[in-house]
Amino acid sequence: MLQNLSPFKTKFLLAALPDVPFDGWTEALMERTAGQLKIAPHKIDMEFPRGVRDLVPYFSLWATDETIKKMKKTGLESLRVRDRITLGVRTRLEILAPHKQAVSSAMSFMALPPHSFSLPKLVWHAADKIWWAAGDTATDYNHYTKRLLLSGVLTSTTLYWLNDT
């Protein structure tokens, strides 16, 4: 389920995001974006074999990757661990802010039964990456409890952020 990040996929995602608030995460969105970028359908099928069902999780992976890149550019060494984690959560929301409608639509899409098993994996992946970026080296049960707690924080914070006007 977790895909590798690639410049092609990222370019495609960034081209599709402005249309998501109007079209939702649909196959029509994929076709329109491919047309805008003048990409042959077989190339899209190779990169996103399950179509939009691969593009939506890629959005989360992209946001996580951007979060980690931005976190590493700050002076993490001078921050306490809890401040590093706070920075990770805040940074993720800042990266997603221009795409708030797409996030809302993605969460609705991922909550549907055929996709709902992927959502916890994506949240765990984000929590795991943020903890590693914060310098966590735990390998005992703390490794799992930290990620579980941060997964809950990421979920509740994102839901609150989506409803905040």
C-alpha cells in the first residue's frame, strides 16, 4: 500500500490538487490531469495502477515527506522532544493548509469501506516518520506507544483543523 515517492507522481499530484475541491478524488480527475500534463494513459496506469485509489494515499505520503524535509531544515537539536513533535504536527498542517478541501475530500474517500484499512496505516506512517525525525531511537514498547499516541494526536488535530473556520 505504501508507495515510493517519485518526481513524476509528485508532479501529477500537485497538478491534480487544485481540481480536487471541484471534482473530488475521481477517475475523471486523473484523466483531466493527465490531459493537462499531456501524459499518455499507459504512463498513468503504470504509476497509479489502481487509479485514484493510489493517488489519494500518495497525497498523504507526499505530505509526510514534505513535513520531514521542512522539520530537518529547522534547528531541531535545540528543541525539547515534545517541541519537536509539536513542530512536526504543526508543519504537517501548514503543508496541507493550501489543500484543505483536498484533505477533507481525501479523508472522506479513505473512510469508505473499500479504502478504510489504508487510513490507519497512513496515519501510523506519518507518526512514525515524525518520531524518527524528532530523534526517537526507542526499540522497546515505547516505540509503539509513542507512535500510537501521536497517531491519535494527528487524527484529532487534523479533524479539528478541518472544522476550524
